[in-house]
Amino acid sequence: MKYQFKGTVGPWRWEINEKHKNVQLCGGVPAFDLTVMDFARYGTGGAAPRFNKDIGGGLLIMERAEQYSEEVEGRRHHASWFKTLNHPDANLIAAAPDLLNAAILYLEHKQFGTGDAYDVYEFIKAAVNKALNN
């Protein structure tokens, strides 16, 4: 299986503009970076993340999270109030703890020779598949 991340290239970093009250997650090279995620007003009491969308010709626009919402298998009867996001960058953010744990498990296995190599491989594969929404 070939793995390919279709989201925003790294490295990623948070940028805060306190003067304009703006927080965004950016990726790529500073000064030529891309917005991975920012936030927009959502109703009167909250905010929703927005993710970039490639509209062709090297142009990106930011779209609110609900544009990437999907019904959850087995919970379609709750679709009016419970969905999930499916955007490459959102999937990577959600998988971050699994990816970190996979990296730690791999490092510990390499350093101490603990655990079965196949178990380490399976754990890493599951974390990567979650990040890539495979």
C-alpha cells in the first residue's frame, strides 16, 4: 500500500494576531505559508474551524467545517445533530495522539527491544491509516 497525504505540507505552526483577534494554523515555509485551519463565526455563540480547499490553478479558499461534514456509520439516525469531519488536515489533527503514541512505541522498541516488531508495525499502520482516513 502506498501512503500519500493529500493535506497541507508541513511543518505546521500556530500563529496568533492579538491585534486583530485572529488564530490560525499555518503550514509550509514562513512568509510563503498556507493557512491550514482558521476559525469563523458560527451562529451567535461560537466559532467553527475553516479548512483550505484547492479550487484549481494554485488557488486556495477557506471553507467552514460543515462543508466537510459526513454522517457517522451506525449513527445516521442522529445526522441532524451528530456528524464527523472528513478533510485531510482535520483527519491529521484528530490522529495526532495516535501518531505520537506510534512514534513513541517505535522509539521504545528500537531503544529497548520491547514488544513484538509486528505489533509495533500494526500500531503504526493503524495510526497512519486513521490520519489518512483509509
